[in-house]
Amino acid sequence: MTPLLELRGVVAGYRGGGDVLRGVDLAVEEGSIACIVGPNGAGKSTVMRLVSGLLAPRAGQVLFAGEPIGGRPPAKIIQAGVVQVPQSQGLFPDMTVRENVLMGAYPLRRDRARVRTNYARVQEIFPIVAERAEDRSGNLSGGQRRMVEFARALMLEPRMVLLDEPSVGLDPKALQGAYESVRRMSEAGRTVLLIEQNVRFGLRLATHGIVMEGGQVRLTGPAEQVLNNPEIADLYFGGSSAHSGAG
Ligand SMILES: Nc1ncnc2c1ncn2[C@@H]1O[C@H](COP(=O)(O)OP(=O)(O)OP(=O)(O)O)[C@@H](O)[C@H]1O
Ligand SMILES: [Mg+2]
């Protein structure tokens, strides 16, 4: 079976700089939740930028549903079915939840029936969108805002959702909410590729784990196996078992 997303021998870097990705091979199967983990500077966010079209590969191939998308403009990649939930810009705090979610459907604005259908669907997946529709987004908690960000991304019915560190800045209760939200997106048929600093959170949530180091993929496999791999314990948990300590 063809993976939904495949990187083959990808080399990439930033203008005026050396190679940050030094031959990355990875595959994400349709319907899976794949999680990239790795130390700071490993190249995780660079992989995301490449997949969403913000950066072009210097060599190698980026394939989505078998089609080469490497170097295509971001708008074309969104059309192909890949939507990224941006890490930093988030929601417009002075706009309502409904307005923020509808902004996600901007490229579909001429097809009002489809926008209505998609809005109804995201409300089913994320009830908070209906419950807080007329509230200012700035009044929501961090965990609630994350759900509204996910809902906004789903307005374009993406085949694949890219999440760069969805756990960042969330307290334990909100973390649980984010966990369930990602699961719900997956159950709604979306393939998910996420990056996580919180290795336990990411690899418990994921079906598939990808460990990056120094611009290359060092290890990949079922998430549980990756989490319990002794090399990973060395890298992240000071050599202790991945099961010890708080998650
Ligand atoms: N816009 C940029 N211009 C130049 N170099 C960059 C840029 N963004 C990242 N880099 C460099 O590329 C390398 C990989 O960065 P990247 O952001 O992909 O790492 P990361 O694995 O996401 O790390 P972190 O866990 O800190 O988010 C780093 O050495 C970084 O300094
Ligand atoms: Mg990063």
C-alpha cells in the first residue's frame, strides 16, 4: 500500500545555510497518528515546513498520496489535502469562536453549502465550537483554544493534519483534552502527523513513532515499541524506564 505521506532521501536547509535535513526517509500510513520526537534542533519543525510547502527540498522527494508535492506553494499543498495547525499565531482573540472557525474555510467561501456542512461536522467533533460559538476566543482556556484551532483546521476537510507541539503550554487537564481531541480527529478519518517535545504524551497518543536526530531519522516503528526502546530511554529519560515518573 502506498503511504499517504512519504519522504525519500530529503535534503533541505535554510537560505544561506547548510543542510538541516540530511537524507530523511519516512512514511506515514493513511489513518495513522504518527509522532516525530527528537532533541532540540533535530529538524522536526523543518520536516513540517517542508510538508506544508514553506520550504523546498534541495534533493529527494516529498510524496503525498503518491504525488510529488516538494517545492509546491503552500496553497497547492492545502488543496492536495494537507493542513497545518500553526504553532504560534493561534486564534484571533477578539473574534468569536464561530468567526475563528469559519476563517478556516476561507478558501471554500464561494461554496456556502459546503462551508455549512463542514461547520456542522466540526461542531460534532468539537462540541465546544457550538457551546461557545458567540464567545470571544480570548476568553477561552488554553485547552479550549487548542480545540478551536483543531476545529478551524478541519474546516477544509484535510486528509492529513500537521500539528507542531500541540501539548505546549497546556496544564495536565488541558493536556488530557488535547489528547482526546487528536484522537477524535483521527477517528473522524484524518491522518495525523505531530511533533512532540513531550515524548510520553506524543508516543502514547500516536500509533507510529519517528525519532529524529541530527537531521536524520534514527528510529521508527510502532509508537509503543519506540517509547519502550532503551535508546529512547537514554535520549529522553536519563536511561530510566519510559514507564517511570509522571507522564
Ligand atoms: N528559519 C530558519 N533559518 C535558519 N535556520 C533555521 C531556521 N529554522 C530552523 N533553523 C535551524 O535548523 C535546525 C533544525 O531546526 P528545527 O526547528 O527543524 O528543529 P526542531 O527539531 O523542530 O527543534 P525544536 O525541538 O527546538 O523545535 C536548527 O539548527 C535551527 O537552528
Ligand atoms: Mg520545532
